[in-house]
Amino acid sequence: MKISFRRGTQRAFFAGLIACLLAIQVQAQSSVIPDTAAVALAWPVKPLRFVVPYPPGGPLDTMARLLAEKAKASLGQSVIVENKPGAGGNIGADVVAKALPDGYTLVMGAVATHAINPWLFASIPYDSVKDFAPVALVASVPNVLVINKDFANKHSIATLNDLVVYARAHPGEMNYGSGGSGSAGHLAGELLRARTQINVVHIPYQGASPAQLALLSGQSNFMFDNLAAAAGLINDGKVIPLAVTTTTRAEMLSQVPTMQEAGVKPFDIGTWFGVFTTAGTPVAVVDALHQAFQAALRDPLAQERLKAMGSNATALTAAEFSSMVIAEREKYQEIVKLSGAQVN
């Protein structure tokens, strides 16, 4: 007899089956342990797969590898990191969206995969809310508007207001670079353009590093860069920071105002990433994952890395993280629509 399931039915079936099997396994050891505790105690019994939907070497990948190593102590199993880049993170995220709901497959999701891409791409193969169970927020990092030092000095641009005044006096002459169409840097630039009614030209590059090189060489005038990536250039005096994109100042750039403090509001764009597993995973398993990754995040080395990145993330419960993802998705729907960015 052939049995077929729709995706939702299949997930419910597997989630129930996993919970029952795990509970039975532990019941053989003790008949007095509650069901939810039984699930947690019996799990995990094999290594976990941790998908990074971007290439190796970036801040997200580096942090995933550190947390995978630190979470091993709590889980009692290895956490194996696997890079699955492509389609703006959609390929790697989809691997986890379609995995069995048993908690053994995780993804380091980000603002792109879970809040921006649903509106940026004509279609994506997963639902960024319904297909995932949020586990733990890892980092929340502001972007910073940085301007080419020589251009700024030549035209006496020392503040965000100076940039806006110059752009209005020279419509279409200024340009800004980004890591690609629909990237956080692109969306921030379009939001600046819309909020201030300036005419500036967007130049998309194949990644943040080429965009940085273009800024340093003077091919572009300014860009919205990730704070962690821009910090070295700022400290070396190669670029000038004008404003950070979140609603609170960055600790490592405490003298630099926010976009809103500088008069451009509302404005709140940042880069965040966190751990997700597949929707339908038993609550006790999600709780166990949450506890393991929170413990990993408290590790001194992890704290040191997060501070160096400029992260201002606060510890959230899995439920709070879930609410945050929904709110971010709604926020970026408006921003992507405003930018006009689209990837087919």
C-alpha cells in the first residue's frame, strides 16, 4: 500500500513519531520521568548537522564553527558545520526547511534568509516563518555609513547632514556601493534616498569585499558596511564613519550618531543571525538546543568574538526570537518594496 503525505501532515507525523520513540526509549530506563523530560534526556543520540548558507570565512561562518564546538559539551554529540551557499542563502536554508523535524539539522539563518529574501526574490522554496523553529539569536550587528576619506575631505563632508546637502546640490553625481542588489547595504542606501529625497546612484558589487575595495579606491563615494567589517578601515583612518543604522549607538563607535539622531528617521536596519531548526521539532528538543547554544554563547571566547563584531544582541528565549523574526520580516517587506529591489 502506498501512503502519501502533504508537507504539513508529514511533519506532524514525523514529529509525533519521534516524540513517541524517544519517550519509549527513556521509559525503558525509568517509568517516572515526564514525557517532555524523556524526550530531552533521550536526545541527541547522533551528531548534529549545522548548515551555514554562506561561503566559509565570513563572520557568520566563523561564529557558527565556534558555537558548534562549544555546544558539543552540552549536547554530548558533535555538531558538524556544512557550508551550503547560493541564492542569497536560500539554498542552505531550504535544506533545513525540508529536513526531518528531529532537531538534528540546524541552520545559521540571518536577516537575509528569514526577513529580506521572502520579499526580494520572486519566489523562494521555503516559508521563513512556517518552516522553521527558531532556537537562539546569536548576534545583532549594526551597519555603518562610511564615506571615502578623500572625497569627504575634498567636499567638506563631516556629517550625514553634509552628505545630504551635497547630494541635493549635485543630483545624480554621488554614488554608493553595496555587496549586491537586495543586500542590507543596498536597502539602507535606498532607505536613505527615500527618507531624504536625494538622487544618488547605486553600484552593486559581487560581495562586500569588492564593494569595500571600490570605496577605498574612490570608484564609489560611500557605502553602508557591516560594522565588524568596517571597524578596521575606520580605525586605520581609511574611511570616515557618519552614522550607524540601528536605533542605538554601537559601543565600539560610541561617538558616531545613529541615522535617526542625525535626522533621518525612521531608520532601523541591522544585520542579525541565529540558530534555527525544522518546524515541528518536539518542544523539548528545541529547548535542549536553546540551552546548549545559550551556554555556548556565554563562553568567554564567544563573548570576545561577539564584542569584536560590535554585536549588541541580548539573550532571547526561543519564543522571543520567533517574535523578533516575524517583526523583522514585516519591517523588511516595507523596506524592500520602497527600494524597488527584486531578484528573479
